[in-house]
Amino acid sequence: MVWAELLTVHPTLQFLSLACNEIGAHTPEAALAVAYAAASCPTLTVLNLSLNGVEWPAHLPNELPEFDPSDMVDGVFIRRPPEAIPLPAGGSAHTHTQQI
């Protein structure tokens, strides 16, 4: 869980590859903790957790909408630009207009 803790406090980390290190060999909790922690690291654009024996839950794209779901199946998390993040179900876009 040390990597998950690092992600929550690292101010400049942009890419982290923990591929092929058996982080999910016995249980997926450690790999999932890193994936969830990646969401709280705004500078992280790519997290590679592939080839770790983790079967990623189907609900993960809904819980981590900031990452592209097409690569999550393989354990690769690529942050989407903010304008590409889908709104939550029943949500609305908050628009701010400035009057001059």
C-alpha cells in the first residue's frame, strides 16, 4: 500500500509503471488501492498496473471517470482531459458566466 500512499502526496509525479510486479498476485486490494489513489494525484497522467494478475472490476470506470475506460481492462489508467470526463448520471454541467 506504500505506492497508494505515495500517490496521495506526491506533487509532481506524471507517470508510474508498476507493471509485471505481482502487486495483485494474491489479492487485488493493493492494486485497486493504487488505482483509486491515482485519482487523487492530479499530475499523474498515466498509471500502468498491467500484467499483475488483477481482474479489474466492471464498475471501476464508473468510480474512476477521470481515466479512459478502454485501457482499464488491461490495467492501464490514462487520465482524460477534464472536458472529456462524462457527467455523473443525473448530473448537470455547471456553467459559469461572467458579466462584464
